[in-house]
Amino acid sequence: MHRNLVVALVGALAIAVAVAGGALAASTGPAVKVQIKTQSKTLKTAVVHGRTGWITKAGAPKGKCSANSGAGALNAATHGKWTAKWYPKFGDYLVGSVLGVKPKGKDFWELVVNGKPASSGICHVKLKAHQTIVFKIAK
């Protein structure tokens, strides 16, 4: 009976290590702070990690938009609750809505990295440790 208990405990420990290792592998990239803002309020603030793999929403081909990018941070922070149009010519997205919120009129979703408007699209902003990434509605 003692041997059965030891075998059961070793098996449970092996399963726990495998599960924890899988969770760690999914979030091994740099930690970044992500904020989602309208013009009047903050919808969400989260710390997320860059990931391996690709963002393939809206017809983006695998290999074109890294999950370790601004798009990956948006995807992780919102659990995939955003829409966009993929532009193959630019290899990037134009974000349409985030968490169900769409900009009105000529307003648009702007990406701001460490307090400065991004000079490239969300797929081309590579995540770096301790960045603050803000997706906000701009005029």
C-alpha cells in the first residue's frame, strides 16, 4: 500500500510539473503593460507576455504578424475580442473595434508605445520588456 501511495504522488507531481511548464511556455516573452482607452475612459489595463506563434485574424497569413508584437499584446489583453481588416500590401491590420467599441466618424484606434505614437502598424511593433502599450481612440 505504501508503494501505491508513492507511485500516485509521483504521478501527480509529474502532471503538475507538465501543466505548469505548458503555462510557462505560453507566456515566456517580455512582460508589457497594455491599456485600452476610449476618449473618456480606460476600458482595460493588463500585463501580458509576448508569445510565440502568429496572429492570423481576418485572413492574415501565418508568418506575417508575430504574436510577440503589438497585435499579440492586443490579442492577449482582450482575449481575442478585437476586429480588424488585414492589408496584405502593408502586412498589417487596421483595427476596427476593441472589446466591442468602434470609433465614431473619422476617429480611429491609435497605438501608442511608451507615450509616443507608433511609427509603424501593430504587427511591426516588437514587444520589449517593461513597455507600456496603449490602444486608444484618436481623432
